[in-house]
Amino acid sequence: MRFLYGDSAPFPLGYNFLATLEVFMTAATRIVQLESEARDLARQSEELAAGRMKGLEALDQFHTVVMRAVQDTAQKVQHAHALEYAQKIAQFASSFVDEHRRVTLGASERESVQIRTDNERRVGEQRQQLETFLRAAKLPVLATKVAMQLVVEGKDARHQMSASFDNPDGIQTSFALGASKAGAWAMPRKVGELSPGTELSVGIDKSWLRGTVTPKQVNVDEWVITQFDLSDDAFGLTLRKKLTEKEVLHFELRRTEQGLTGSVEHPGQTNAEAQNGQLAAPDVAAIERLWQALRLACRDVLEHKEHLVSVSLDQAPVFEGGLVIQFVVRLVAMFAPTVREIAKRSPNEFELSLKQENEGGRREEVYLRKEQLVSRLQPLSSIGREIFAPLGLDSWVPGVTAVPPSVSPAPVSGASVPPAPPVSVPPGSNRALPQS
């Protein structure tokens, strides 16, 4: 399956970009809306708190003036009743001011706690929206790292896997993977399934008479893969002869400008120190074949992203660092050139169109109405809508939140043409096209 632009020119991305764009607009506009609500609420709270503090200051000033007047007057009268009266007034007034201050500060504190609670809820929803997008979307990938640990619980064993992706524009994401959903990873895997005939000079042959330890050739086809960490230039691998036995081999491979090197260790074996160290060239080549076989075998698992572990921007965590809006802005910048190019090459100016072509040459159109995407912007203010302006979808940016005007085709010169009726297009809709 390959994808083409609406004018049948080759599309550089090998997937349905419009599906990614649709889920992005749904998630990103909600994220921006939540951020806007949080900022508006914080501003309103600050204004209320400032008003309360201003009122307290005015009350303090008034209280000071009144108390000075009462005391001055009592001193002039110089009578016990007058002095007692002034004292009672001072006690009542001070108690009134203290109670008013306590109530005012308490209201501000309760409001602050409520705002923190609401913001935590909003951040939680933002994370949920971003996770929904990142799990469903396809982004260009610069590098992938996959880690696996075989977890043994009694007679049961399961693969615990995760993946980290380096995407363009400084975006990094990490997911826990559902290995059991990929059939081949439902059970422990042996070396022979992936790279049959793997023999390594990593065995131990100990002479009881001479007390020497020498390497021997070992076929590891039946050894179980219990752990690995793989990337483009590094590979760590642990094999166990049997899950019920302690005999273990651990390998490390590194690819540098000088070439590929590798080492082996025998964890937990006291008589193996002499054999720990650098791998011979044939053994490095054999482990590299297993490395590449595992990379291919992991492709099916990468499609099963169970939950988002972390997301960062330029190595900084998005949510902990308050970078969620910057993250959306970065994605808009990433998508904008592709969206504008699709729009330019789409036959219908009110749609974004791609074609998908199967191996037999049959083509189907995949399309989105621009109005569908613009409608996602409706709850946003003009500031929020401007974030998405580089996509070129929204030519009308209101000063206040309002329903955007309806989209209708321009009339032909000299003729009156009624507006086109709205078309309801379910997500992922296809239109079959004749073979080209």
C-alpha cells in the first residue's frame, strides 16, 4: 500500500496522514482550550484576591483613623465612663478587623486550593488527550529504542516491553507496549526462532587435572531470550539456557565509527572470569544477526502502544515543565507544510485529499472536509485559534469566541450558484477511484 497526493503525485509519507491530522486537531484544540480556561480562572482568582487585599488595606486604614479619633476624644473628656467606652470600642473594632482578615484570607486560600485541584484535573485531561493522540497517530521517527524483560511468575512468563521514539523537532515519546497482543510474543522466545544455527565460542571447558578454563563452541538455539535493549547503535542481550536453570550469558554490542565490537559476561558463574571479555569477530557477527532479527520481530509489537510513559520536548518533560502548549505549537509547525501541500494538490478546495493505492494498482481517495477541522476551533478564542493558523485551515479568526461562518463555494462569474449542501463524512471515509 502506498499513498499519493490528490493529484496522483507520490506522497512522501507512507501512511494515512489525514487520520493523524484529524486525531491531532481533536486532541490539540481541547488541550489549548483547557489551558486557556486555566489561565482565565487564575487571572480571575488573582483579581479577586487583589480586590480582597485592597479592601483589607482600606479597612486597616479606616480602623486606624477611627481608633485615633476615639482615643483623642476620650483623653479630652477625661472621665472613667468615656475611657471605658473607648476601650470597649477598640476591642470590638480590633476583633471585627481580625475576623474580617481571617475570613478574607481564608476565602483566598480556599479559592487557591480549588484552582490547584481544577488545574490538576485539567492537566490530567490534557495528558489523556495527548496520550490518545500519540497512541493513535503516526509521526516520523528518527530513532527507536526497545527494551524487553521476561517476567517469570511461577509457571507463567510474559514479556514486559517498552519503546522510546525520537521524532523530528526535538520530540521524544516513550510507551509501554502490549507484547501479548502480538502473537509471536505471547510466549517466551528462543534464539533459534529468530536466528537459527547460532553458535558462539562462549562455553566453558574446565580441565580438572590442569585446572584451566578454555572456551568451547556452544549452540544457543534453545536458549531463552530473557532481556534485551536495542537501538540503532547499541544492543544488550541476556540469554538463559532454561528458565529453571541459572546458566546465563549476557552480551553487549556497540557500533561506533571504528566499527562493531562486542563483549560477553557469565553472570553468577565464579569459574567464568577468564572467559568474560571481548567477543571474537565470528561471535560478533552472529550476535549482530540476532540483533537485526529482533529489530524486525519488534515491529509488530510497536503497533500496540498500551499507555504513555513520558513525553518530552528538547529533553525537558512536557507536563512537569509546563510545556504542553509549546508541544502543540511544535506539532503544528511539523504538520503545517504537509497540510498546505495536500490542500494545494487536492482537487476540491473544500477538502484535503490523498489517494491510497494497493499492489494491484486500485486507488481509493481518503479525504477530510476542511470544515470538519475548522469546527474543532470553534470553542477557542482568537488567541487559541492563532496557534493553528500555520495549518492554513482557518482563514477567519474572530475577535471573540463565535461560530465561524459557513463555507460555501464561490459563484461562477455571471451566474448564480446556490451553496453546496453540507457533506457528512465519517472519520476515515474512502471514495473509490478508477484505476490510473
